[in-house]
Amino acid sequence: MNVPSWQDTTCGGKIRVARWLVEVVGEGSLFTKTEMREAFPGVAQIDRRMRDLRDVGWVILTSRDDPSLNSNEHRFVKQGEPVWVPGKGKAKPNTSLTATQRSDAMKADGYLCRSCGVGAGEPYSDERGTAQLDIARRQVKLADGGTETQLVTVCNRCRVGSRGEEADVTDLLKSVDTLGPVERKVLAQWVEADQRTYSILERLWGTYRTLPAQARESVKQAILGDSH
């Protein structure tokens, strides 16, 4: 079939903005709301048509998803369904979560991002913005061999990086079975507390790694000297 141009005014707004992203912007590139509106003068709700593309697999980030962007910028990350192909890009059934579902999922996750552990409103370690929590759907391979979609709490940064992720419970349990009694006991303590506790060795190693080269060398000599 002939692929329409983004300038073809006989096509709908969603098709035109999709083709504009592919032809003009390009995957991985930035664009602004102003540039998009100037490309489609007189086209009503072009912002909404662009947002509709996300429902069919198009990854378009905003400043909410990526703190490095300003409020007028977007990043076109990946093309989704080719909405210009007949039968493609149709609206999916309403899968919006209820407030109760969101609340229950966050409560079950301790109101923490299950990828990086940050809490709502907490600053990131690089001090670039604060975390906003949301609920994502994740495919989970179950121990009985089945697969189901489950809800998980993620922050705005981790949500971007974890799109399309799949959790494998069977693989995890197989790895647990390879642990020795001491390791399994430690893991059980972390699981029961839903929090990892660091040993003094791990804390010392972490501190050592942050030292400048000369300081590391002096500590290395002191430790190696003590060990001989």
C-alpha cells in the first residue's frame, strides 16, 4: 500500500501526526508542542491526536516521564502500530484503573517504586527532580506455567525504562533453589522485612569504592598489610 504523507490533508489528525513523527522528527529525537502545532495549523486537538498514539504502542515522553525535558518538549522514542494501515491503531477497550485499584496496588507495594525503591515526593539521588509514583501493568510468568498481568508501583523514571518488561517467577524460584542454607536464610530475612539490610562488609566496600584513587591506595595498603 502507499504510505500517506504527513501533509496529506485527506487523512485524519492521528495519521498525519504519526507520519510527521516518523518523517520529520525521527525516533529518538525531541520536538516541542509549538513545532507540532505550527506543522498542523488549523487542525483541532492535534495534541490529543498525538496522545492517542500512546494507546497503540507509540512511546512519546513528556517532562513527567523524563525530568531532563522541559514542559514544552517531548521525545519520540519508538513507533507503535502503523495507524495509517487499515485496521491498525483502533482504540483499545477501556482499561483504565479505578482509584481503588490504584490505592490497593500502592498500599501492597508499601508506597515505594518497586524498581528503584524511591518513595513519592522523594528526591532522586542525582537531585534532578522528585519522584512521582504511578501504577504499571507487568506480565508475570507464574510458577504453574501460566502468565497473567499484574499491577506494580513504579516511579516516573523507572516506568519509562521498564516498558515491556516481563517478570518470571519460575526462573526466580529456580535461582533461589541454588542458594546454600546461609544465603537462603539471609534472603528470607530480607523478604520477610521487605527490605534489604546491608552487612558491615558491604557498607565498608561501598564506602571504599567512593574514595579517590590515592585514598583507595592508602586503605588498600593498610588492609593488605593487616592481612599478612
